[in-house]
Amino acid sequence: MHRIIFLYYLILILALITNFFTIKIRNLPVGRAWEALREDETACRAIGINPTNTKLTAFAIGAMFGGFAGSFLLQGKVL
């Protein structure tokens, strides 16, 4: 029972950290580039944003969060 409570609080803390990270990154230039790319890729190219690098950074950060989630899912099944 204590393991389940520990994992609950651990996942809650990690979810809060993820939320804090995503809120902060949206205010950075890369976050604004992601939003601009989402709206209009042609306009992004016109203002000098490289869409390939912007998409790769979004994919890499998404893969990082997916890896974290997958590792905790595996850890929960092992315990």
C-alpha cells in the first residue's frame, strides 16, 4: 500500500514539474516559434524561422516526455 501512495505522489510531482516546464517554454522564443509554425508554415519561413529545426525541437521534447512517461509506466508494472 505504501508503494502505491509513494508512486501516486511521485507521479503527481512529475506532472506538476511537466506543467511548469511547458508553461515556461511557451514564453521562450522556441515556444513562440512553435506557435507561429502551427499557424502558418509559409509565414514562418518568410520571417526567418527554420521550420525543420523547429519541428525537430518539438519532436525531441515530445519524445523526452514520452520516454519519461514510459519509464514510469514500466516502473509501476514492475513494482
